[in-house]
Amino acid sequence: MSVDNEMQILSEWCEQLARALEIPDLDVDQELLLDLARKSADQVIHAAAPVTASMVGYVAGHEAGRGNIGSGGSREATARAADIAFRLCENRASSSTEGGSGSPAGAT
């Protein structure tokens, strides 16, 4: 299956799921979430991918519910939350190559 075909199927799935969840206007940055899932799977463990994407989505939704997303909408909130996760992945990769425990300083 080609990448274009996979992305088309993913887009259709996201639209169908959004309608079923009664959030049809949700604007999902699929590329960002796929990159985040890939990076967390590679730099943490495979199971981190769906958990990371879910947590980022939760935080973005929470920001939206509090009205903290400004004019950028859900993509902006998702991007901010994903940026934090990306940095943690990078910190984990850096600390593991330096012989550390893999936990970034300040992370709990």
C-alpha cells in the first residue's frame, strides 16, 4: 500500500471517528501526531507511541476547554503539547547515549 493511500485511509478514518465522537470540526494534525508517535516509539519503547499521542491530545483538549488556545485552535494546542513530548524524547535519547538512566532532569 502506498503512503498516499495510507494517508487517504487515515484521513477518512479520522473524519469518520470525529463524527462518531461528535467532534466533526476537530482539526487533527495527522503528520505531527504520526511523527510524535514514531519518535516516542523509537526513543522510549514501542508502547509509548499511542500513550504519548493520547496524552498530548488530552492536554490539547484540556487547553481548548479552558479557552487557552487562542486563534490557532486545536492544532496550536496540539503543537505546544507535542513540542514538550518531542523535547522529552530528545532528552531521553541524549541521556541514554551518555550512559544516563534515560529520564530527563526535572521529569517525573
